[in-house]
Amino acid sequence: MKKYIFSVLIALLSLPVAAQQQSQAKAVLDKTAEAFRKAGSVKISFTAKSISNGKVEGTESGTIQLKREKFLLKTSEMTTWFDGQTQWSYLSRNDEVNISSPTKDELQQINPYTFLYMYQKGFSYKLGSVSSFRGKAVTEVILTATDRKMDLSSLILYVAKDTYEPLYILLQQRGQSARSEITVTDYQPRQNYPDHLFAFDRKQYPNAEIVDLR
């Protein structure tokens, strides 16, 4: 009985600390999202790793151009456009374009920066212990999905303390040992990108096969 009462007291005493952690972590996310909004749009160069059971299964480099929820993602094998509703994915090896209307979970897998406008719902947050990354002072924020139906179970983010730019993102899928790690190698704010940049242009790929998956 005494042990039970002691455990309850410890739990109650830890509540204010947990609440403070949640508040501080959300403040970092709010400032990161605000910095993104003020930039108008950004271009990010990155290196992504797929890791399974502690081993690197694959590495890919590319760029992503962002404007609010819109994006243009380019890697060596694929180019993906998303205009906020429709997604086009061009596979260079097949000269094929797949058209779809992605779900929120699918967008999180393709564009990890969806956290910039989705984190306020469906996640709890806390601060981590990492304070530096590649020679820069950072704040580590750990986001955990509160909805068990979400494919994404957690996301770890390193944010630069001086600019609130995301420098590193780790994505953990639910029920899987594999994870994805994304390291930002260059971050270029830009005032604005034209909307047509985020839509597939048939004229640039006249011979590509169109596969409509909607």
C-alpha cells in the first residue's frame, strides 16, 4: 500500500515537469513553423538514409522546394510534384507518371516537412537531450503520434537554435524496425515560388506514360 501511494505521489509530482516539457517543445515547433511561413518558400538539399536493424539499407540525395503545403521533390530516380491536392510522381527509369490524391499519412512519408503545418493535431511533444549537430547548437524535439492508426509513430527533429531551421529529421514508422533519417545539407529561404512549379507539365515529358491512380 505504501509503495502504491509513493508511486502515485511520484506520478503527480512529475505532471508539472511533463506539462512544461510539452509547452517548451511546442514553442520550438511554433517558432520553426513561423520561420518557415516568413520565408515564403524554401529550397532544401538533403541526404536521406533508410536504416533497418541498425544497418544502412539505402542512401539517396536530393532537393525539395516548399511553399506552404505544396512541394517539388527531386531525387536521382524520381521527381514528385504536389500542388496541395494532386500528386504527380515521374519515374525516370520507366518514363512513367503516376497521378494520385495522397492521404495525410502518405504525404508524411513522401514529404517529412508536413510536420510544419500538421504537428498541432495528432502529436504529443517533448524536448530531447541532443544539444549539437554537425557543429551547430540545436534543440531536439521528439514528436509522438497520439493516434495509433497513423502510419508514422514518431518523429525526431533537430532545430537550429539561432535560425529555427530543421537540420535533421528521423521518421519511425509504426510497427517497423526500419526508420528514415534525413540530414539537411543546405537550406535556402526564398521570397516566393510560382504555383505552377508544383504541378506536372506534360510538355516537359511528352512521351511519358500517364497512370491515373485516383
